Amino acid sequence: MKKNIRILIVVSAFLMAGCKTSQKTAPVNANQYSDSLTLALNNFAKKSLIPGFAVAIVSDKDILYSKGFGLADIENNKAFTASTINWVASISKTFVALSIMKLVEDNKLSLDDPINSILPYTINNPYYPDVPITVRHLLTHTSTMIDDAFVPYYIGEADICIVNDSKKYDSLPAYLQPNLKYYRMGKKISLDENIRKYTQPKAKWYSDSTFLQKIPGNYFQYSNLGASIAARIVEIKSNMSFADFTRKYIFEPLQMKNTGWNFEDLNPGLVTKIYAQNDEQHPTGVVEHPQYYMTNYPVSGLKTNALDLSSYLIEMIKGYEGKGQLLSKDAYQTLFKSQVNCEGLNKKDSGIFNDKFDIAILWSIAASGNIFHLGGNNGVYAFLYFNPKTQKGALAYCNLRDNSFGELFGIVKYFEEKM
């Protein structure tokens, strides 16, 4: 049951396998590789189960390539374009990182502040109650808080809920019915209430097994809960909601006009539908999956399009070079600097996108030097990366969580290196 109802956030194995194979105006680069890339992506679209996806390749100066493929809405035969708004799942966490660094730059916060000096309640690892959990621990996945220890499902509650529920979802395949049941038990609650329910000893969702029997700061394990708390700290220190903070300090300066956390803030005509396989083991097609709201939305709930996300990626590349507009050179250096050297990392894997090789501030660093984040959730896979040496990067996302996305990653990486 737990396997079916938990939301997949970390995606690395299938993407690494794929890599081993090899409104704004969207400028199409005239260089010799653009047509070849389009041909390769069209061929991929024909054989993949993924209904629709978008790809972009950028330099530190401009969008080199941006295009959508397939369908955003199968029922209405609506094309998936570079303007189509799609979930990007855990890439959302990089916006938490940027927000924290904005507060650090403004001297409202230190990365080594204990979180209990900021929060209006106390969060301690029950196995090491005297070791303070710091902001840096949240941002490097070393807080020792984990995500799969307890599921509210078992007490008839949920940390996720359906947006615009419909009886048509009653006919979803049997393997999706536990998910559907779980979503329908949820309601929209605040980020703070989500955190309290998971971390306060007398709260309904609390369990000691939410915490590892490890010393905070000494062990790496990916944590959505930790990133959620970091986003809540942004709210407390800024006196703004996280959605408002990111809109003011990230989306608006970068002119990301089709980016947001809530569906009501987006142009509904641009939002894709999301899909799931019609059979868990041997899929032959897809079915529409309900859109949903995550009560820990800052860690996986961002919706955007290829054009807006390209603007963000260009800013990240410029920021690494010390030329960004959102943060100072020093703040960007901290954002992308290796932060920890502890248990739980996989320093033996020199793969192009091993997201456990090294960790910056909620960004992964591969042995190759690529700085990146991966994302996966029901109805989406996504990636975003840049190479500091070449000052280029790429992104893609789709509206079906399907392992063929790894092949797409490989295609994009191959042509990004050529352009």
C-alpha cells in the first residue's frame, strides 16, 4: 500500500541510465544541430508512451533551443509547446535554496542558525535531542529527517488533495485506486500545519521513525520535510508567504509570467493535463491523472514552462559566473559550493548525473562538475542542469512519469554538448 500512495520525488537511476546512452518568443538557434535535435526528439516522441514534453538548451546569454513535442491534452488534441505549463517536481527545491540565500544576503538569516531559534515550535531528532538542527542541515539533506517513515493514510488523512475532483477518476486503473483514495482524504492546509503534523511529538502524523538514528549534519539522506521547513523559515523571516516571496524576488525580476505554485495563479489555457500508464506492469497507453495540490508545495509543486524556466537557468549560469541579477557574487558562490562531506554520499559513482556525489545548497553536484536537480512525481519527470565549464545547460519536463524519459535526457545532453 505504501508504495502506491507515496509520491515519488527523487529520480536518478533511470536518468543516469538514459544519459549513458547517447508570452516570450522562443528563439530557434540556426546552428547545424537544431534540426538534428528536432528530428531526434520527434523520433523519440513517436515511440515513447509520454504524451507531451518540452526541451530547452541555453547558454549564459540566450536560449539556444526551445520546443515542445506531442500533446498537452490528448482528449482535445492540444499540442505541447514551449509555452505549455507543466509541473517540474523537485526542481522546485532550487527556488527554496535561492530564497534562503536572498535572506542570508540581506542579513536576515545565517545558514548555521539553529532552526529552533527561528521556528515558533521545537524540532529535535529524538535520538540526538541535544544536537541542534541548523538551516544548513535542511538545505543539504543532512537534517536526519526522512519522508517515508509514516503515511497519514493510515489514520484517514492525507498531505495531498485533488484539484477539481470528478467522478471520471473513479474509473482509473486498479493500481491507481489507492492513490485516488489517499488524495480524496486530503484537504488544503498551510505549509506550517503540514510541518507541525509531521514534527511535533503529539501531532497526528508524528513518528520517531521520521528521524534517522544519525547525528544531524553527519549523514546525507534526501528529505522533502527538511526542504519544507526551509521554505517555512523563508516565510517567517520575510513575513511573506513563500509563494509571494518567490513571485517578488524571483519570478517578477526574471519576467517568469507563466510560473506559479497554485493553479489559480496560472493561465488555464496553458496548463497541461497529466497522465499515468493504463497498466502498471504492461502499459499500452495512458489515462488522465487528476491534478493535485501538495501541502508541502515548495518542495515539489512549481508549475512553469520552458521559456520561463530557461530564463531561470540562464540566471543560474550567470550567477555562477558572478554576473547574476538576483544575488550577489558571494551569495551565488555559497549557493553552488560543495557543503558537506559525510556518510550517505556516493563518491564512487562518477556518473554524469549522480545526485548523491556531492551536494550544494539544495543543488546536486556530479563528479563531472554538472550542477543539477532532478524531479519526479505522479504525472511528471523533469531535469535541469548546467555545466559551469561550458556555461551552457538544458532542461526538459513531461506530463507522464515514464522511464523512457531517461532516453530523452540522453538525447538532450548529447546535443547540448554539440551546440
